[in-house]
Amino acid sequence: MKWGMENVEKWAETFDDWLQHRVEAWDTESLFNYQELAPYGVDAVPTNEHFIPLIIAMGAGDNGKEAKLLHRSYQYGNLSLSCWEFN
């Protein structure tokens, strides 16, 4: 994180774009292996305790396998704030 930075770093957006496509496609195999497959996966999620809740939340919508991105913004240059709905 870069305190006071208002612009978004490109690598953070690149990771989030990859993430959005995989979540909307319900590509759990890729999501389980994000550290190896996602561009900047290790940079975006250096430890998985902030990533695992996304997978758990997806499980709540596993019957319909429908994901909708409700909000995405950034703080401090690369801190991604996303809100998803799963049905």
C-alpha cells in the first residue's frame, strides 16, 4: 500500500480483472490456484486469509453459480475493495 496515493497501480487492476473473469465464469480451479495462475497473484494476495472468504462466499451461491460484481474501488494505490453477490 502507498499511503496518500490516489491513482490505481496497473498491476492491481490487472489482477482484479483476472479475478473478475474467473469468478463470473465460476472457474474455481483457477481461483484455487490463483498464486500460480493469476497475474500478480502473489503481489495482490501475499497471504490467503483475505482470499479464502471469497471462495467460501461463492459456496453460498453454488447452486446457481451466478456472480455479480456490485462494487470495486481502490485505496492507497493498490488496496482493492470489491463487493460480490452470489446466487
